[in-house]
Amino acid sequence: MTEHAQYTKLIGLLEERGAGYRVIEHAPEGATEAVSALRGHGLAQAAKCIVVMVKLDKKTKRYVLAVVPGDRRVDLNAVKALLGGVYAGFATQEVAERLSGSVSGTILPFSFDPELELVVDPALLAHEELFFNAARLDRSLALRTADYREIAQPRLETISQ
């Protein structure tokens, strides 16, 4: 799926569900700090999306789309403990992009793949709106937090530090 196809899919979902959102066009940027400055909001409102691989045993892996505030880091030990794993690390870029349907730097805080479990740190939901690159480096969304929570149906767990 191309990055524009994932963007179109997301916009269609938000429209269908009547979500309150704004599209923000900006210079191409994927780094959380830089793109937050372009969008004009604090880092705590940015949804930083990281694909984490958790080994449950020698043969079994699970993948988590960990979404944390932009001013925090994913706590790999917390994600590992959450799934009862023996190891957790960042997924390879190839795996992250395949499961998320987006290139690195544009991964959405939504999972459209059953292999990718969506886990969101509750600290991200403390604001009226959250911001994220919308499967494109040159376009972001400001989305009402209540609508995000209702549509994405994330598992809420403290997974940041």
C-alpha cells in the first residue's frame, strides 16, 4: 500500500465516523520535534508511533504499535512486561513499514493490520487534540482526542518514560 493510499484510507475512516480533525500541510518532515514545531504545538500532543517486536519465547513474536507522547520515549521493558515477553526491541524498518502500511516517520497511531496490536500511553490522551503525520511526510492531522479514542479503540497502558 502506498503512503497516499494509507492517507486516503484514514481520511475515509475519519469522515465515515464523523471525527473532528484538521489537515495541516507543511514541509516534508518525519522527526517528532521538528514536525511539531512546523505544526505549532507542544511535543506532549504529538503521537510518536513506534513498532515494537516482542519475543514471547524462542519461536513466537508479537508486534505492538506503541504510541506515546512526543516528549517521551517508548519503555521497551514495559511493553515486554505487558505481553509477558522475554525480549522487546524496535522492529526492523521493513517490518514496521509492512505492518503499519506507512514509511518510517509517517506511521499512523491506528492499526489496520491484525498482527499489529495498538497500545497507547494514556498520557497522550490528556489534551483536547493530538497531532501526527498522516501517512505522509508533508501532511499531518490534528484529531480530537475523544474521536481518536473512540475510532482507534486502543489498549491503554503506561508504556512511556
